[in-house]
Amino acid sequence: MPRAAGVTLPITLDRESALPLPDQLVAEFRRLISTGVLHPDEPVPSSRRLSAHLGVSRGTVETAYAQLGVEGYLVSRERSATRVNPSLPPALGLSHRSSLPPTPPRRPPRNVVDLRPGFGGDDPLREPAFRRAWRDSLDTDPGPLDPLGQPIARWAIAEQLRLLRSTLVAPDDIILTSGSRDGLRLLFTAGLDGAIGVENPGFSGLRMAMTDRTLVPFDVSSGLDDAELDRIGPLVGAVVVTPNHQYPHGTTLPVDRRVRLLRWAAANDVLVIEDDYDSEARYRRTVVPTLYDLAVSLGSDAEVVHVGTFSTLLTAKVSTGYLIAHGSIGERLARTRTALGPAFSPVMQTALASYLSSGGLRRRISRGRRRLRAAEAVVAEVGSIHGLVHEGRTLVIESDAAGAKRLRSELAGHGILVSSLAAGWSGDSDVRHGIVLAHSNVEAPVLRRALRIVQRLTAAGKSVEER
């Protein structure tokens, strides 16, 4: 096929047709331009090249080009290639079809400050320990493929939980996933029936993994409310909770309320799905036992599935996680994972195991704790920010809906990405508006500059409200 500016042109001519060849060629170029194969201002093949490729006379091509010029599809300039008319709108006939954009998408801007919870942090792909673990994995035979997770990776995760959480888990009770959403989808695929109770407010990302389920929100704005649990008990078959980082402030659910949750779940035959979100926060203070570990130690009849992820610590670039489940639910999950196959590459599993076993993750957590302490000092140094509520792991700046939208847009214009506070609420009632910032995502100097901008913009917004 002939080519123009690197684009292969699918031109078909029928020599048995009664339609003259120049007219056929004109029709083919109209089609290529109107469907977006050829873009405005793109050069077309020279008449000599095109005639040689199609096996027609050069006069045939020149006649067709002349007619396309008269119709306004092509333009010719002296000492320049014939081109598609740059004044034409792109992809003339594509309003009803999907197509590649007429111009390449813009590259993400440099020096973006990502303060969205669950994003940001230092890049593990640049960390020497992780890169070394990855290189070593390429020289290591991962052994027979295990759809539940390579044994060495499951053992490394169990050992990591023992060292960091004092949690004893059998490697056979661990199933690898590609993150918390994948873990939830695996649960649902395994045949989890009934409506799902979800925290309100809660992480919108979790709800996105449950769009095909019936969701029953329960209020956690003041912690875990017993009356709310009693209300949803008859309505749900499972609840998804984030006891280590309750949205939006990142506060931790106290042990006494965890015990009450387990008792309620056992009494109502409700499965508890514990999303162990935000590891850096939980290692900041005294370790609080997971719901899974607490259920085992108390001999509770409550059925708990623990959803763990390394995506917060290693960022979404390394989407890895795991489920911990025992008994009948564990057997169902194992059968489903086996049917679906491994969640991610055995090579990456080997790299993860090497990184965990070498202490790479523990050192990364220590760096995160230092960054969190430094971030707290920067917040204190910057001083008052209009609307700031700081009660836990994240910063929340409250405002009205219009102010929140304006602030997010203005911050994005400065290359600062933040999350929407309102996105955490289900429904339209009692929604609070504002922005959420994970202030330990970046180093202190970067955070200081970002918070100064936030301070200035919120002060300006306050002045507008007062006027």
C-alpha cells in the first residue's frame, strides 16, 4: 500500500469498473480524509510515487489531485508537497465513530505534586532495593505456576505480617491479587451474595469495584455507630470496612469498636471484608490488631476476609495485594482464583518476595514515617489555612460545593492534584464539600510550597465569600 507521512493508505482501484480511474482515485481520497485516515495538513504521496505503486499513469494521479484541489480536499504549494487542506476540520465523518485523536495526547506535565490519597509517594521503580529485587527475579526460576500465588511470595507476605503486625498467618491462607479492587472482585466472583454495606463517607475507589452490587451505606462520620449497624443488619450479607484509615481524616477504629463490630457480624451472619488501607498510617503509632487477627485471637464466630495491598506503599505502579481467608470462604476464593489464573506475573511475585525478604519494604515504611513526621512539622509551620480540619492521616479543607470545585481547579492549574471530599459520600444528603490532601506524599520542601499556594488560594476564596 502507498504511504503518506508514515500512514499506510488503503487505496483500492477496480479496473473492471465503468468508473474512470481518476474518479475512483478521487473517491478513495475523499474517503481517507473524511474518515480521519489522513489528517488536515498531512502530505499525500507524490504523483510519481503513487502512480508507480498503483500501476497507473502519472497523468491519472495528477488528474485526480487536480480535481481534489478544486473540491478543496487538497492544496498545492510551490516547492512543497501536496497536502490535505489544513483548513478542513479533523475526521470529517467521525462524529458517530470512535477513532484515534487527530493529535497525540499531551504528555503529563512535569513536576506535578500529587497529594491525592492513595497516589504519590516516592517511585519504587527508582528505589535501588526494588530495582535489585526485580533484576534478581529475572535470573530466578519461579518454579511451577501456582494460581493462588507463588509459594515464596505467600511465605514472604506471611513473614512480613508477623514482623510488622505480630499477626500469624499460614501462607496457605494467603491468595495474591493485583490490589484491593481485584480482591473485592474476586470475592464477588466467588459467589458472595446479597447486598454490601459500605461506609458513608468512604473511599469512592472501593465503591467503583462494586458498581454491579446493591450497596447499603451506613454512617461512620462519628466512628462506627451501633445503631447504624443494627439498621443494616437484616439488609446485607457483607460489609466493607477500612478500620485503619477511615475516610476522610484517616482516623483509626479503636479496638473496643472493632470487638463490637465482630460481635455484631457474628450475631447477624454478616461477612466482614476488612480493607487494610494505608499501611504507613498504622505504623505511625502503636499497632492495632487487624480485624482478622482479632477474630482469631478472640475465637469469634465472625467470618472475616482481610484485603491487603502494597499499592499505597509501592504506589499504583506496582499493583500488588493479597487476601487472607480461612475456612469455607477461603476454599471458595481459592477455587475461583485457580479458575481465573494468577493475578499478576510470577516474575513480579518473585521480585516482591525478594524485596520483602531483604527488608526493602520495612525500610520504605521507615522512610514514610519520617516523611509523615516532617509533613506534620510543615503543617504546623505554615499555620492557619481557612477551612482546614486535621484529625488524622490526611488534611481536609472544607468549603461549599462551588468553592471546592474552584479550589481543585486552581490547584490543578498550579500542578497540584488533590481529591474531592464530597466523592466519599453515597447519595446527596449530608454531603460535605472540600478537598482532601495526603500531605506525606511528598518531601517537606515540596509540601511547604504546595501548602503556601493552598493557603493563598483559600484566603482569596474566603475574601470572595465575605464580599
